[in-house]
Amino acid sequence: MTETALHRAAQSLKATLLAAVFAMTGCAGMMNTPTAQSVAGLPPSGNVTITEDFVAGFGGGTGTLEYRGRTYPFKVVGTVAGPGGGVDKITASGPVYKLASVSDFAGRYTQSTGKAGFSSSGSSDLWLENSTGVIMHRQGTSSGAMLTLGKDEIFVRMAQ
């Protein structure tokens, strides 16, 4: 990798992390946790596949959005609220609801599970919603262990 490309990659990572920190610090209580009832009777708008790695409650990863016959790559930065203990890898996919445009997909997604405690390897089932009302239902597997206070947040940035 050239020095210029490395500098650009570092700048992109800094911008993503800064955006995630700002997005995750404000308005934490403004969104409701989506459920199956939130989308009852609605057809999925698209589908997502995400792979994330978490260390000490902070993580990142990549994913793809399939929407209207096209595939859109994106990057993810996330947190699991808690004392900061654990390592976890999550691979998940699922439907996306209430997506009217690809531009509505990026942003901060939250879920307050209310399930505080120690989570270990097994199945993963998250309902997440962003500020434009887009809902992701991610189901998959996790390997590792994490101590959580029951709140998950991710920030999605569309890849260039």
C-alpha cells in the first residue's frame, strides 16, 4: 500500500470512528426497540449480511445491502453497552424493512434489548432501527463472549 493510500485509509477510519462516536452519544433514548409487530404485514425492502468483530465492547465490520436487484457494500462501527469485557464475532443476515431509498440506509441503528448479562457463543437475533425508520432484523451466530448492559448500537456508513 502506498503512503498516500495508507493516509487516505487512516483518514477514512478516523472519520468513521468520529461519526460513530457522535452518533452514539446523543439521543440514545429517542428510538423504540423494533419488534416483529413493528413490521407485521410489511414485505421486506431488501436484505443485509453483516460480519462484525467486537473487543471490549467496541467493534467494526463490513456488510452488504441487497436492494432492488443491486448490492451495496457498507462498513459498520458499533458498541455493546457494558463494562467493556469480552471478545465476540457476529455473522448475521436478514431482512430490511421500511427502506424507501438507499440513502436512508446509512446512520445509527439502536436496540435496547433489556437483557443485561453475559452473552456467549450461540445464536444472535437483533432488531435494529435507525432515525429514518429503517428496520433491520439480523439473525445469525456469535462466537466468543461479551458482558452487556442490554443496549446495542451500530453506525452504518456506505462504502465508497
